[in-house]
Amino acid sequence: MFSIRIKLVFVITLITVSSFVTVVVSNLQIIRADKEKALSNSNFQVSELVTRSVETQMTEYRRGLEYITKTFVSNPNLAIDPSYFPDYVWVAILDWSGQVVYEWNQKTKLEDAGLDVEKLLGKKNQDSLFQEVKQVLSLRDGWLLFNSTVKPVFPTFLFASAVKPPGAERPSHVILAEIDAAPLFKQIHPRRGQDLILIDSHQNVIFSTEDSWDPAEIAFKDEKAIEIIRGLDRGRQAQISISYPHRESQLSWFQKFKDGEGITLVLQEPVSALTAGSEKIQFQSLIVGLIVLVIAVNLIVLIAGRLTKPIQDLTTLMQKVGKGEFSARIKVKSKDEIGKLATFFNKMLQELDDREKEIERAKSKLIQSEKMSAFGQMSAGIAHEVKNPLAGILGYAQIVKKKLEDRPELLSHIEIIEKETLRCKEIVENLMRFARQEKAQFLRIDVNKAVRDSVRLVEHQISVSGIKMVQNYALEGVGIFIKGNTNQLQQVMLNLMLNAQHAMESKGTMTVSTHYDEKSSRVMVVVSDTGCGMSAEVQARIFEPFYTTKGVGKGTGLGLSVSIGIVKDHRGSIEVESLPGKGSSFTISVPLDDDPLGKAEVAASAKSGAA
Ligand SMILES: Nc1ncnc2c1ncn2[C@@H]1O[C@H](COP(=O)(O)OP(=O)(O)O)[C@@H](O)[C@H]1O
Ligand SMILES: [Mg+2]
């Protein structure tokens, strides 16, 4: 249904597009995997850095509080100088039994925030906090951190730690401190596109860089993240991808603090960060792909055209041939399969053409011979009618001639009558021979002998006219035997030799030769001359009776037509080759007798000679 060209274009386009898509997709996958690795590494580093800086800050606070414990437990009446500890809002030191041994608050900060010390969450939940801290920190060294922001929003966190006297086994005091969160927040800087969330010991949010974060809203609602945080040991890291129902999926990194009890830093980056930039690559690939495709399609169309053009040409040619135009040929441009096909096709056409011409020739020959046979019958009729009256005329002319011997003035007239009548008689006899009215006797004869005898008849006359005579006999001395009539064959030879003489006038060479062909079982007699030759038009008509190019009274135009009749009687043929101005060559070909070389004769004569 589709042409080969369209099929080729389709298949190659498909291959180009699919291989291009495969390359682009696999490239994008490699890029994504690479990016994921790089992102993972860098984000783990970021979380570690931030964690460390927060921890350093906390250690700082802890040292300050330890100092305060050392200094102020023994002097509970002294007040802390806020200029040394600007971030502290409220500090309480309790002994291991839960008794408050020291308490202090920074009035100016509380006033600035419009708060009363009683409102602070640390102060409010002092007892329960003490219990929790005592329980947790009796087992291991460290600190706790809780979001303790109160309304109106004053972001603070509660820092809780236990203090061990030097050399003691167990801690002696618990410190609870409300600290201004602003300096801590300054420690936390996310990269663009990322968010950092600091989770406290109760899995509440202390700080988040998310735009939507409300400092008054402390609950961390990300269940999946909480699950990971719970399962993570101190100082360990984790990374997972979390999908959310109402926001983009996030890649999350978790970093659990080493010292802070249950404190975690969460780093989030949207999954799209992995594919960011790949749109550009995709777009560029698309453009490159399109360009490649356009070039490829053009090339394919060109190549497919080149491939299918010869086939189209062949098709057109086939159509012509179908209409009988055998002379058309296809141009062979390539040596490939199509080129070979074209060559074979041309060969086939050549053969068809030759055969057609051969048929045409045979047809015209047939027409010619039919024409001749019709003419033969007609002329046989005329000759038969004219033969007897001519005999009468000749007889009476000869009687009158005898009676006029003493009247020389009349004798010459009667002699002309006699001569012309004889000429007419000869023509009539020729005509009858042409029409094969005479039945000649066929005997076993030697072709060489018949030819040589004919040459002898004209040899003298020809050499006198200045023409060189050359003779060549095949198998001389052996003889080449056919079934035939010597007289008739000699008549043919005379006709051919006289024609050759006429064609040369008085110069040139006449060659008479015989050839023996064992393969085809035929003998050939060739009479050639170096005379005037014939044009193709003359050649086409020479076997027609009465066709002659010679002047009136010189030629009868019966020589060749009679000759061909005789040769045909011998089951033979006459072939002519002639070039105007160069000469002509007539070849008689006759089938051989059963014992063409006369071995029987040779044997017989040898026997008689011996006897
Ligand atoms: N050897 C030849 N060379 C040139 N033309 C020839 C030769 N033989 C025959 N012809 C041509 O063929 C014609 C017919 O020959 P033919 O039948 O013998 O008749 P005629 O010899 O009476 O003309 C000649 O008139 C001549 O034009
Ligand atoms: Mg002649």
C-alpha cells in the first residue's frame, strides 16, 4: 500500500527518534542519580554544621549556668549581672530534692516583652520539669531543650541541665533556664530552597525556616518525620523521601544531636530540586533532537529516492515494454543488486528486440518468396505459351536464311531475326527454369569439380578483361560430395561470376572458393569481388525476377532469381554481403551427401587399382 520510500522513511525516523529518546532519558536518569548523591552529601554536611553550631551555643549556655551554680548557690542574695548573661530571661537552680536554692530573672527583658515572670512556662511547670530532668539526666550527662514560647509571642526556649560537683559520682543540682531564642535562630541559615527545622526534646518545633511557620504554633505535626526522629539514636543521621497529601514531596535529612537529649535538626528540600535544571536539558535535547530528525529525514528521503529511483525507472520501462517498445533501455548507474537487475533487464530487452527484428525479417522474406512463387507461376504460363511460337519463328527464319544465301542485303536482316529469336528463347528457358518447370536429374557430384569446370568456362574471358582470378578449393584431391545437378550448379556459378565481372568492369580481383564444414554438414561456395557493391535497397531486391540495375539489353534481371531457385532445389541457401564501393560476396551453402568426402569412391578406386 505504501511505497518503499515511505516505508524506509518511516522505519528510519522511528529508529532515530527512539534511539534519541533512549539516550536523553538515560542521560537524565544519570544526571538525577548524580544530583541525588551530591545533594545528599552536601545536605548531610549542612545539617552537621548547623547542629554543631547549635551544640556549641548550648555548651556555652551550659558553662554559664554551671558558673552561676558555683557562684550563686553559696550566695543566694547576690544578683546576676545581665551584661554578662544577656540571653538569660529566668534561671532557677534546684537541689536534688527539688528545693529551689537560687532564682533570678531579667526584669528589663520581661518588661520589653510585656510579660510577667509567673507566665513563663518554665516557672509554671517547674516541678514537673524538675522531675523529668532528674529522671533523664541521672542516667547520663547532657541537657534538655524545650520550646517555651508564650503569648504575646516572645520566642524562648527552656534549657535544662544537671550540675555535678567536681569528683562527685552523681549530680547535685538541676538548672532550669528560660533563654531568649533570637541568638539561637541566628545560628541557623538554610541554603536557598531548603528548610531547617529544630525539634526539641518533646518533639515540638523550636525553630523553623519555613515561610508558613508560626512561632506560637509549636507542635510538629509531621507524623512520618516524628517516627524517624524517635527511631534515631544520638549523633546519628538519616535520609528519606516523604510524600505529603497537600504539598510537594520532600527529601528529608535528620541529624540527632550528640549531647542534647532528643534534639533533632530536620533539613527538607523538595523532590523537584533533583530534577531542577533538567527541564533546560530536556528542552535543549528536544531542539537538538528536532534538528537531528530534520537532517535525518532529509537524508533518508534523499537516499530512499536514490534507492527507489531505479526501481521506478524499471517500472516505467516495463510499462513501455508491455506496449511493445523493445528499443527502450534503462541507464545502469550502480553496480549493486538493482544495477545488476537493470543490466539483466537490458539484456533481456536486447534479446527481445533482436528476436522481434528477426521475426520481421523472416516475415518480409516470406512475403518476398510468396510474391516470387506467384510470379513464377505466371511467368511459367507465359513462357509455355511463347515457347512454341518462338520455335516456329526460329525454324522459319532459318529456312528463309538458307534461301537468301545469295541475297546478302536481306541475309543480314534475317540473321538479326534469328539472333533476337534465340535471345527470346533463352529468356523463356530461363523463365521456365526459374519457375522450376524443368525436372532435373540429381546425382552424386563433387562440388569442387563442378565449380572448377564453371570457372574454366569464363576464366579466359575474365582474365582478358583485366580482372585477377583467385581460386581456393577445400579438400582438393579428395572431393566434397553432394546430391545435385552439375548443369544447374554451373549455371548458378556462371551467373555469379558474370555478375562479379560486371560489378568490377576491368580491374580488381574475383575470388572463388569452396569450404567444407563438417559440423553443420554443409559445403559453402563463395564468389566475391572487389567491385561496385550494392546499397541496402538494391540488395533487398536482387532476387526478384527481372530486377536489374544494368542498362537495356545488358541485363535480364533473371540471373539471381533463377540461381536461388536452383539452390533451393538443392536444399541450400544464398547469403549476400555487400558494401557499396567495396565489393560483394555471395555464399552458396548446400547440405552434404551422406558420404561427403567420397571415402567409398576412394576405397573403390584403390581396389580397382590394386586389381
Ligand atoms: N557481384 C555483384 N556486384 C554488384 N551488384 C550485383 C552483383 N551481382 C548482382 N548484382 C546486382 O543484382 C542485380 C540483379 O542481378 P541478376 O539477377 O544477375 O540480373 P542482371 O545481371 O541481368 O542484372 C544486378 O543488376 C546488380 O544490380
Ligand atoms: Mg546477372
